[in-house]
Amino acid sequence: MAFRDFFAHCTSKDKALSDFIKNDFGFYPKNITLYQLAFTHKSASDNSLGNFKLNNERLEYLGDAILSAVVADYLFRLFPTRTEGFLTEMRSRIVSRASLNKLSQKLGFDKMIHYSHDSHSNFKSMTGNAFEAFVGALYLDRGYEFSKHILIDRIIRIHIDLEQLEQTDVNFKSKLLEWSQKEKKHVVYKMVNEKSNSHEKLYHVVVVIDDQEYGKGADFNIKGAEQLASEKTWNMLLEQNLVHTEKS
């Protein structure tokens, strides 16, 4: 492909992605490259930087933290009389992988993700991961306050039914422990890191099953971190066909 044709192809892809973001969220990106990376699955990693693979995993990590903080703040203000346990459970449900997968498909993310069609893997969490990566890109492109506005006003208030979510019984830690008892597996929640600033402490937890590490979660309290780690572990077990979808 000639350079001129390649440049035109890239420009066309940029415009399509910019238009998608404008139609869904009401703004045009300043740095479209961040969003291109957010929609690049690891199966389509570009190895152009040597051993460093360009995909959305680092943005996913960042977006996970930003999303958790925004949702926590939103729920704290929305429910001024509810307990810490209620707020933690509601946040876990909003940012759960199942919830983000459904939300991202509703927003059309599945049509924008760049991934390898030749791979034999079943990428069940691909859209939810892309959503978190999008949040990471949004934060780097526009800052925290703008990201908070988009997440609350253009996503949560429009696409998430909090009343219905409150009535939904999803406790991934309980599901995981119940599964482990049936399968005679030894499950441990291991604290791997604690980071503090002048205001709060961020806990990092990993689920260990029979001495093998599975999902990791980070939250501003241990219970929330364990729930997030449990959910990621549950989805990993689904990917490995160790649990059945109908039980999830």
C-alpha cells in the first residue's frame, strides 16, 4: 500500500472512530490515538515497539481505577443515608464485568474493537475491557472532571437502571466460594499491595486457587477489592470452562 493510500486509510478510520465517539458521548476526541489504542484488543497487538505490545491493557488498568472512583463519588452523593456496605455492593454491581459487557455492547463498542479474527480464543470480556480502556483514554485526553461528566451524564444516568440493579443479587465472592466448596478447591484472598495518600488507602487483592493466582482487584476498601477480584476470577473460570454460564 502506497503511503498516500495508507494515510487516507488511517484518516478514514480516525474519522469513523471520532464520529462514533461524538454520536455516543457528545464530544470529539483531542487525541484520537488514545482511543484507537483503547479499541485494540491484545489479540491484535502491534509489535512495532520491539517487545512492547501496543494494545488496550494498560488503558484498561487506568480506566478501571477512574471508573471506580467516579462511581463511588456518584453513589456517595446520590445515597447520603445508605451504609458503606450498600455503597460498596452497588459500585461492585455497576463496574462488574457482566454489567460492563452488556453496557459496552449496548453502546456499540463491539463494532469498533480491533481484534484478530484468526484467534481461536473466545473473548467473552473483550467489550467490557474495551469500555474500561475507553475510560482510561478519556481521562488522559480530557482530564478527570470531563471524564466524570461523561460517565455520569452520558452513561450512568442514561444507560444504568440503579433501581433494577439494586434488586439484582450478584455476589461474586459468594459464587466463587460456593463453587470452590463443590469442586473441593482451596481459595485464598491475598493482599498484594497497599497504596496510601493523605486521604485514603487503595487495597490490591488477588484470588489464589490451589496456589495459582487468578483475578486481581483494587478498591478503597478490602471488601470492594475482594469483590472485584472475585468477579475477574469468575470470568477467568468461565473462559476456561471450569464453571458453566447458566450458573453465572
